[in-house]
Amino acid sequence: MAGGKETPRQRMIGILYLVLLGLIALDVPDNLLDSFKNIADSLTASKANVTTGINTTIKAFENSKLKDQKERATPIYERAIKARNLADAFDKYVDSIKSILIKNAGGIDPVTQDYKGRDDMDVSFHLLVNEGKGEGYTLHKKIDALREGLMASLKDDRERAGIDLPLHPDAPRPVSGQPKKDWEAANFGEGIPMAAAMTALVKLQSDAKNAENEIIKKILIEADQTSVNLDKFEATAVAPTSYILVGHPYTADVFLTAYDSQKSPTITVNGSPIQVVQGKGKYVGSTATEGLHTWTGTISFKDNNGEIKTYQTQPQTYFVTKPSAVVSADKMNVMYIGLPNPLSVSAPGSNLKDLTVTISNGKLTGGDGHYVATLATPTDVVVTVSGQVGKGKTEVLGTSKFRVKRLPDPKPVFAGKSGGDVTAVNIRSQDALYAVLKDFDFDAKFTITHFNLNVQKPRQDIVTYLATTGQLTAQMKTILSTITPGSLIEFSNIAAVGPDGAQRGLDPIIIHVK
């Protein structure tokens, strides 16, 4: 059970165990048996600390790498859990042997909290050796299986290099004049008190836990390594745009994701090599002719094992076309006097900040593709878009013509209607006359400037009132508050002003009171 990476404290405990084992041949006094208990207690405490460290390490991995890099970290995590399960199964097996030993030795002394038969020289021999038929020989095989299983959980020989786990149940060196002993007889044979055998089992569990800790840390550290030794690679090509104007250069970055920038791969496009700087190639495609252009990049590099690996991008395309521009009205193909008319302007292949947009009549404000046209006269306008097509060269990319109209007349509305039957209750709750532009995309507001109210109650003469705003006057509210079914109400001489500043005469409203 020697070897591996042990702390100075663990090495001292091992030496003390060997010294005490040697003293058994002389005598088995109580103080010597007490020393075995102290060593076993110390090993148990050490094992508990290592177990806590393992659990903390795995939990930290679950909360970081396994969440942030799930695809890459999952295979690593599964190998670590497999190693932990192997060690846990072995630990439970050794616990079962200890339980049988304790039971056969008479159990635990409640006063000393030690084994009642701790000085028994036969119990471990009969259970674990028994002339080659004892459980110790199965234990020997399980130690070998655990060591091999833990080593197999490492990915390759490079990871296994320098690893020497403290799980070697080797026979002791023969002593001159004495018969040769195997590992089982040396640790659990005749003349070995039960206390020494139990200490040997506890030390074996501690060694197994230290071996598990070393393997798990070795596995999980792989997630922190950044090199081209990844299990998946993908060749990548990124172009700023695939829509190019004639005469403009087409550029694209071709690179291997996660590739070491200190190693320059060989990159070709359609079989021709391109320049590589810090792991990335810069491809400049031809734009001399219009139409669809297709290309494929190939990346070759030498990995850490000296093998040449090659990866290829998916076919990439870009379209070359003549200069053009697109201008569209955001609401309809008409502009209106007095309103802010929004426009969206774009020019494929050109930066919006490099465009110059002008209008033939009126005012144009805005930028970065979004503009507002304000017009004063019903004259058709032309919007012109210019842009840079080369260094220091500007040309017209496109023009669009728009019709300019006055806003349509709104409809006067009282009690939600422009005429017809209205209940007396509804009329009494009104306080204003409104001008509404229905079914119109723009938010154009009109203000009533004056109107006449003519009221004829049943069997009474018509009375007329004048208002200089859209609000009902006090006299109007008074007469309408006493309106009765069968009355006739007329709004006439209605005028309103809209966003263009022009005053409009509106149609009258005739309402029959129900």
C-alpha cells in the first residue's frame, strides 16, 4: 500500500503503523493497542477531510464549468463521477469486512470506545487468511481492480504519466531465516491482533480516498486547459457583408475557432493560398462582375501530436450588383402638407452614415436612414440619395418621386355621430363639438374655431346660439340640458383648422332627439 502522493502526516502514520506492527512480535500491551486506535482515528479523520475536499471540488465544477461549458465539460465530469463511484464501492466493501471483524471480536466496548477483542490474535487470521481461503485474497483483487479502474478513467498515457497510486498490496520483503509471507498473511495473519488488522483496513480506505482525490483532480483540470487538443473543431468564415457594389472589395475573415493565435495554419480559398495573420486569413474576393459568387475556405494545421488536420468551411456566397437605392414612405406613397412625413432610406452595400439625402421642395431632417419631410405647397417632390462608391467619389444612387396633397377635410362629430338619431340622455352629457379625420394613417388633429347651434323643440320656435371654439357655451349647455325627445338639433357654419394652418368649412350636422 506504499507509494503515491502522500502528505508528510500520512507518511509518518504509515511509519508508525509499521513500527507498531513490528513490536507485536515482542508483546501486545494495552498502550500498544491504544496506539493502533490513535492511528486508526487519525486516518479516519484524514479520510473525512479528503472526502470533503473531493465533494467540494466536484460541486465547484458542477456550478461553474458544467454550467458554462456543458458540452465540453460533460464527458470530463462523467469520468470524474465514475472514478468517485469506483472508490465509494471499494470503501463500502472494506466497511463490510470491518463490520464482520468487529462482530466476531465481540463488538465495541462502550467505556473505551474501542474493540472488545482488540488483542485477539486469531479473528483476523480466520476471516481474512484462513490458509489461502480468507476474504483477504478477495480484498487483494479488489485493490488491484480499483487501482486499474482509477487509472483507466484517465484519458490517455500522457495523463497517466507520473501517477503512482498508493494502492499496491505487495508482499513484504522476506526476512532471513523466516518463512516468506504474502500480503494477506503479513497484514492479517497469525499473531496479528485485531486492532492492528483494523488499522490496516482503515489505512487502506485512506489510501483509496487519496488515490481517488488525485485521479479526480487530474481529470477535472482538463477543463482548464486551452489548446487545440479539443474534441471538436469548426472552420469559420465571417464576411462583413455579402451584398457588394461593382468595384468595391469583398472581404472576409477565415479562421478556426478556438485556434491558438501563436500557430499559423495554412488557409486556402478555392485552392489558392491566402495570407494568415494570428491564426486568421483575410480573403479579398473579386467584384469586377455582377452576380452570385461562391467560395470555400480550407484550413490545415499541425496539432500537438504532430498530425496534420484539415477542416473546410461551408460554401460561402456574396452577390455583386450595380449601385441602387431604396426610398419608401413609412405610411403611404403620398406626402401631406403640414404633417411630419416619415421616410426610410437605405442603399444596399453602403453605410447609412455615408448617405446624403435631399428633397427638391420643402424641408428634410433626420439621418441614419430615418428622415422627416415637411412640405408647404401641393407640388410633387423628388427625394435624391447619394453615396460614396469609392475613395473620395460620390454619385447618385437613386431618386424617388412623391405626390404632395392637402389633408382631407375632417368630419364634425357630436355625441359620437355626424348625424342621425341620438338619445336625449346622451345629448345632455356632451360638452363639445369635435372634428375627426377618420380612417387616416397619420395622426392629424383638427381644432373647431366656431359653429352655430340651432335647436327646435316640439311646437317651439328655433333658437340659435354661436360658439367661437369647439366647446359648448353655457347657454348651449342649458338649452341642451332640457332637450326632450322629438327635438331637432343642427350644427351649422362649422369651421376647423388643421396642422397645415388652413381653415376648413365643414358639413353641417342634423340630429333627431329620441
